[in-house]
Amino acid sequence: MAKKEVVVSAGAINSPKLLMLYGIGSSYELQKHGIHAIQNFAVGHNLQDHVTFKGIPRGAPVIQARYFTADLDMKVMLEGVRMSLGLFNIPAFKQNNFKLNETPLSACAAFQFNTKAYCKHGIHVIQNLAVGHNLQDHVTVKGIPCQVRDGSPFCPQRLDDLNYYLSTHRGPYSTTGVSTITAFFRTRYATSTRVPDMQLHFLADGGNPVYYNQFFILPTLLKPKSRGFIKLNDTDPIWGAPVIKARYFTADLDMKVMLEGVRISLGLFNTPAFKQNNFRLNETPLPACAAFQFNTEAYWICVIRQYTQTLYHPAGTCKMGPNEDPEAVVDPTLRVRGIKNLRVIDASVMPDVVRGNTNAPVIMIAEKASDMVKGHWYKHKYALFT
């Protein structure tokens, strides 16, 4: 048993769950789970998050290359694989201890390594060329992995980049790519002339943040009007994951702000930096919205709704506020209203989500709260001796 007080710090998703399990929350919801309501509060309400979508790609259109539809191409490629394997027997490979990596590729693990069947299924296309009919291309395979002395994958370009970084601390390995870039701006719907209501993130397409052929521009809503909520799991309220109803874009204003954010983002393609680097908008419609004309308002509304993404910044579900606020769960010292010696200290106490990443603000909340807790018990201890 706690001697002084209990601090709940499970985050904006699980802190409301814990409070509800112990009878602090909507009495209507708690009764459905057979939980006696100690305090009838709007726990789990006021859920906010920074929402974006993956829908402004910079890159090339999709190409139907039809590689290896002619049987002869596969026969030639298989012989090329065999001849390539012969490199591991030459003096240069042996002197540098280059060895064949015999770990099967995941997509072909069902076949015995280095057999004809394995090679056929291990051929991966790594080149495209944007032409029309009679499309031809030089195609290769990504299926003969080579290891150097330390067993790491051998790639001349990446080794050159690595050596350049080690000697200069510059080049591709000195950064994490476009993900380091961000921008803040105000739309015409902003309620303040001093702070932004939109942020841009940039994300490389694929699993490698340094080497990529396309990146996405992600307009992000900083001050959403839409509010969601957290509920207990209907079938297993204790061990089951809580129900998250994000309710993104249920407020019409959020969609209007996002649409303007898209238009402002598209303006980047007219900037000198984008033109000098030949960054072009990939005008291939996303599959779920192919029925709409590309770059129309209807198209972007579809994309925003179909390709919605979260930045994982949930907040507000144990809202801080005065006693007269019907949705307030904790007071200005983060103590749960009406419950002695119980506090919530995490992003759930934010009345409104901050206009940016939540990590540093949550650290600030924790530091301030620790001072308040220590100050309270210092005064309590001092009062015992006066």
C-alpha cells in the first residue's frame, strides 16, 4: 500500500483505462462493466492527436515492366547467376576474403539455397524505365549477397559513403535523410497570428532513410478541433487493449485546414530548391482514390480520409482544469478531483495538445509535477513539527 500518494503515469491511452478500472470515469460506461463508480468524471474524453496522411509523393509513376515474361530471359539470367558465382573462386575474391552469404532470402526460404528453383524465385527487379509500348530495360537480380571480412553486406557505393563520412563527417551517413526536415506555417484558418496551425514532415519511401527514390510530404494538423475518446475493452476490460475512437476529421474545420495545408505544400514544387533538384510531384493517383481526378479537392479529401496517419501524440484524456469544467479530471496540481492522494502525470492531463512533438512537454510536466509533489510533502512534514 502507498504511504503517501499514488502517481498514475501510463500515458494518454492507459492512464484513463486504469482510472476507469478503479471506478473513476463515466458512471454509465462503468456500470456496463459491473464497475462501481467512485467519481463520475469524463475520463477518456477529450482525446486529441496530431493527424496527417501519406499522400503527397515526390517520385516517378508506376510502370508495368513485365520482366521475365519471355522464358529465354529467365534461362539467360540463370546462366548469368552461375557465372557470377564463379567470381568467388578467383584470386581477388579469395585474397579479400569475400564469401557468398548463404542465408536464403526470406521470400525464397522454402527452396534449397543455390538451386535452380531458388534462383528463379530469388530474382528481384531493381530497375524501371518510363516508356510506353515495346518497353525494354536492362534488368538484374538482387540475389547474390556477398560478405566482406566482418560479415556485413558488401555494397561499393555505401562503403564509399561510409568511408567519406568517417574521414569528413559529411555525406549521406551524416544525417537521417529528409526526416530531419520540418516546417511550420499558418493557414487562413489560424486563430492566432503568432503561432502555427500546420506542420510539414518529410518521410522517405521504403525502409531506408538515407537511400531512397521517393519521399512523402506529410501536412500535419497541429490544433485539431475533432475530439475522440478512450473506452474499456468490451470483452476484456482488465487485460484487453482499451478501445480508441480517434474520430479524426469529425470536425469540418479540420478538413478545411488540412486541404489548405495540402495546397501550401504543393507550392514547394515551384520553389528554386525543388526545381534545381528536379523534385517532381508523382501524379499517379493512390489506389483507393483512383476514381477521383488527381489534384482536385475531392481527390485530396479522399486521400486524407483513406490514408490517415497518426504521429502518435495522443493527449487530453485526463484533462486538467478547474472544478467548474465538467470535463476536467485533474486539478492544476494534477491531483484527481475528489480523490485523496492520487495524481496523473503524463500527456493525458493536457487540456489541449501542444503545437509540436509531445516528448519535451511531457518531460516538463513531469519535472513540474515532481516539484509539486515534493513541495506538498515537505510542507506536510514541516507542519507536523510546528
